[in-house]
Amino acid sequence: MKKIFKLILNTIPRPLLIRLSYVARPVLAFILEGTRFTDPIDGRSFQMFLPYGYGTQRNNALSPSTLSLERHRLLWLYLKNETDFFSAPKKVLHFAPEQAFYKLFRSQKNLDYTTTDLVSPLADVKADICQLPFEDNSYDLILCNHVLEHIPDDTKAMQEMYRVLKPGGMGIFQIPYDISRTTTYADDTITDPQVRARIFGQYDHVRIYGRDYFAKLRSIGFRVVEEDYTAKISPELVEKYCLAKGEIIPVCYK
């Protein structure tokens, strides 16, 4: 039965799988309960995670309980183990807040927590990342993950985040990138959605970042730490938490 269920999951188109996951999350979490994999965000364990991804789907990527992906679980572990995010008073700005984090971060009594986005229903402030309505030097921490690849003028977006970050503040700006690329690639003449999805990872991505992403952040003024956090976690936990080995967390300081 479990093998049949896994086969069915792997054949469901990604957009439909996402919608089903939100509606049927309690049922999926119950059916998939086990001991092989654990979501560190809520501590629940499962026999498998859900497949996820455009084109070729990644097995054991989407948590049945929190709907977190590999990058969310990695970020959670970094914030929990390496920072004072969950204990010290902080003014936080969170772009395009993820479902896996939103309620948890909102409930943190130590955080003055603001969410922002142009379209997300979870956004407290509807705003353009390239023209933020916030004062200079306002936030202790900025989270902006898997957003910049959607922004045509990512330079302006980075400049705005630098502007509103307090001196000494920290930003985490995760993006999908191709580690084999030296330079970032963009081509606005490619308009076919399927071709764009194949080249850029999603049809609505305007570029595929290369290793020069970190240099660009530095050119804005940030001090950037390229945090290979899976290298600091045991291989057993990398597998247990279903993390993407070698994924870099861009930790940026002003």
C-alpha cells in the first residue's frame, strides 16, 4: 500500500501536488507517519517526504506536516543553532513569508515581525521590493528567500534591503543557483514558459544565478558569509532532515 501511495505521489503534477498538500496536510501527515525522516521545524517524523520540483521532481523534498522544503529546514536549523533569532529582541522584515515559517515566527514574543510582498495574502505591508516604504536603518534582520530570482532589477532590490537594514544587522537572501555557472545568466528574449522553466528552473524566474551572486551582494556593501551549513551537520542528520547537501546560505551583514 505504501509503495502504491508513493508511486501515485510521484505522478501528480507539481502545482496540483502543492494544492493537495495544503488541503490534505493532516491526512498526508497521518498516512506517512514513520521514523525514517524528521522535520526539524516541528519534530514530526515520517516514512517519506513528498516529491517536489519543476520538471524532474526531487524525492523526499516536501515535509507532509510543515510543507517545508530542503532550504526551509536548513534555514531553520541555522537560525536555531547559530543565531539568537529565537531569544533576543529583534525587529524583523520577512519578504514573501513562507507557510512553513509564518505562524511560528509570528508567535515569537521576542520578534517585532513584519511581512511584506506585492501579492502574498500573508503580507502585512504590500510593497515593491525595489521601492520599500520603510525608513533607513530600520531592521535587525531581513529574510528574503527565493525572491530575487523573480525581480527584474535585483540590484535595486539589494540596495533597498541594504538601506533598511540596521548597521550591524543581518540579512539572509537564499536563491536557487547553479554552482557550475561562474556568472549569472538571463535572457528576456526567451518567452516560452516551458523553455524558461527548463533553463531558469521556473517559468517566472528572470535569471539563473551563478557563483557571482555573492560578489554582487558584496558590491552593494554587504559583508557576505557563504555558509555551507550542511558541512557542519553530521551526514546522518543531513539525510534524516532531508537537506540538500552543499547548499549555501548567503548570510549578509551591514
